[in-house]
Amino acid sequence: MIKQRTLKSCVSATGVGLHGGRKVTLTLRPAAPDTGVVFHRVDLDPPVTLPADPHAVCDTRMCSGLQQGDAKVGTVEHLMSALAGLGVDNVHVDVDAPEIPILDGSAGPFVFLIQSAGLEEQKAPKRFLRVKKPVEYREDDKWVRLEPYDGFKLTFSIVFNHPAIARTGTEVTVDFADHSYARDVARARTFGFTQDVEVLRANGLGLGASMENAIVMDEYRVLNMDGLRYGDEFVKHKVLDAIGDLYLAGHPLLAAYSAYKAGHALNNQILRVLLADESAWEIVTFESAAKAAPGVAGMFEPVWG
């Protein structure tokens, strides 16, 4: 059968929060089958547990955050994306601040951490959330859609009135039957504009942002000396975010996702629309990768010991 995965060992990293600017220590720990992804605010007394859950998403301004009572943990999407891309079903995430560290602004460092800890398969079937009929959510000219698909495919289009973005690819399709998460998606960084800095910081956002953890642009160009990592890094980062946002459903999706000018808020809304209609989805398992569709079998990176 296609099995659930967890980590082989604990692993930690320290960085700053993108929006709060505070120093943060993150520790990933193995978890038992069917635990899911569970965050723990270990700096609080007593510690507060925040399971990954689309209905617990509390703040979608520039990130996805979870809330349980008065406790919050923000900017979970890059870590969630790496966990989804490497097929990690069960993990405890200890954090000593109200935000996951931004590290380099991509999911690449989280992929490295997970690979450093090692992955192990568990004696339990991996549970997929299969979309059975199309669902859609719209706000003005922005929209996001999930449709049935034997695998996981994402198509994203962005529109920014900026010459540096216009010179790159602004639409991309990533199908994990053909693409590698670690190679093709994980290194795409978040991005921002110098002219927005004052407004963001006045609203308590972007306090930890720098050219070390984001692509920064003035009115005309990318300011980072090393340039872009992908020719379509901007839209690839939107795909990276969507993978993380959708993994808050608690299971890997079998679906085709498509979006136009969407972000964290719409990604959360489409999950809520989907889960509210019980005829639109089902939970499935597979006896073996050989019996699954090629798109399903190709969704995950190999297990590292």
C-alpha cells in the first residue's frame, strides 16, 4: 500500500519571522500515524496545540495563520508546502513565537531540514482527499477552482503591473506526475515591493523582510544581486504557497487546482467550499503504487533514510 510518512528524527532551525521580525526557533518531531500536522506554541504556559485545519485559518494578509483561542501561529504556508511536497503526513511542529521563521523566503530550507531528519514510512495507509466534482470560488475578477484529477496538478496565472514581473513567465502548470517538488518548486521565494514597505510595517507586517529572505523590487527592477532562481519564480512562488495552503485540508489532494490572481484567502475559501459539500470529495487509499494512477504514484519524492 501507499503508506503514511513521518520523520526519522527531530530537527531544528532558528530564524526570524517575516512579519513580526522576532527570533524564532522551530523544531520538527516525528508523530504517530493519523496524527497529521500539529503545531505547538511551546513558549506559552501551558503550551497550546494548533492542528492544521482550514477552519482554524485566522489571518490571510500576506500569509496563512492558524488560531486556537488567543494563540496564533502565522506564516505556516512554506513549511506546509514542503511537508506536502515531500509527502510527510504526520509531524509535530514546535515553535517558540507566533510565527514560523521565514528562512530564505522559500520552502527550500524546510526541504533540507526534512531531508536531514530523514523520512520513514509507517504501517498505515496514506489517506488522500479526492475531489469528485468541480468546485469554484470567486471574488471580483479573482478565482480559484478544484476539479477531479488522478494526481495533483496546479495551474496558476498572476497579473502584476510591474516590468520585472512582466518579463518573466506569469502562468505555469506544475503536474507532480512529471515535476519534482524539490527541484521545480521549492526554491521559489516570496517577493515584495519597496514602495509597499511603509504601509506594510504600519500594519505590523514585513518587519523581518530583507533581501536575504525575499525578492525585492523597486518600480522597475529586481534589486537582489543574485537575480532570480527560476525564469518564472514569481508565479512559481504562488504555486508553492497554494500547495501549502491546500495541505491544511489534512490530506494530500487528488485534484487539478487552477487559479487566477488568487492568494491565501481564496485558497482557504476553496477548501471551505469543498469540505462543506460532502458529495464533492471522498477519502481514498491505495493498495500499492502500481495500482494507483501514474499521477498519484508520481506525487512524492523518494524516502530518504
